[in-house]
Amino acid sequence: MLEYRLQRGHFLFDEDLGKLEVAKAIVFNFQKALQSELVINEIDSNAATPLHAVKLLALYLSNPHDKESTISSLKEWLADLAIGNNAILRLIAGTIFMHEEDFNEALKHTNAGGTMELNALNVQILIKMHRSDYAERQLRAMQQLDENHTLTQLANAWLNLAVVILFY
């Protein structure tokens, strides 16, 4: 029932609005991976910033001919002081810029951290830049926050694979 309500944009309690917006963004992020068009059609203009960010990622991935327009919109949102510091927007920005191989721009938006997801994305970006030394520093910071977190363990595996690949 909760998943149905989240997918349909209904809120259970006003006091949990922030948590539910994050949950909706996660649900739509998974749906985006399966069906970009569903996400694009389901998220309307009244949705919260995290959901618009997920829609922007779906547009970016589903329409390779219109990437410039999507990136332009993303840069406008990031420049907006009211929404530019949203963690999910920064995560989506980092993901898009990483896909564009604009690693400096990706790190500009994710390096401030704030969430384990942003920290894990930093590790990914640094590995793609062949900077395993910096990726290891980021991993150590994640381990200090929560050594047993799933993303910390995943980032550790990514780094170990990257180091092994470098030596072979």
C-alpha cells in the first residue's frame, strides 16, 4: 500500500513529508532504471525538487539527442540558491556529469558530501579518474561514518577491484 501511494504521489502524513519525498525519489529512481518513460510521465510540475531531479536523469538517459538541454536545465537548478543544495539534486548532477566524463563538474557538486550516497558517488568518480589514492581517502571517511553501511562495503569493493585491475 505504501509503495502504491508513493508511486501515485500520495502522502501519508504531512509531518513525514521530507522522508516520503526521499522515499518517492528512491522509488522513482528504481523505476527509472526499468522504465524511463514511466518516470517522465508520472512526475508532474508540482512535484518536489528531488523528484524533478530524478525526472531530469530519466530524460537525460532516455533521450541522448537532447542531452545539452537537460544539462542546461540541471545547471540552472544547481545555480538556484533555494534548491541547488538539495542532496538528491546534487547526486543526480554528479551522476549526469560523471556520464558526461566531466569529472571536475561532478566532484564540484558531490564533494561536499552530506550523505553516504554522495560519498559513494565520489568514490566512483575518483576511480573513473584513476585516482585510487583520493578514492581511498574518501572510503576511509565513509568507514569513519559507518563502517558497516552497505554503500561503504560496496565502495570498498569498487576500490579493491580498481586497484587489482591497475596491477594486472
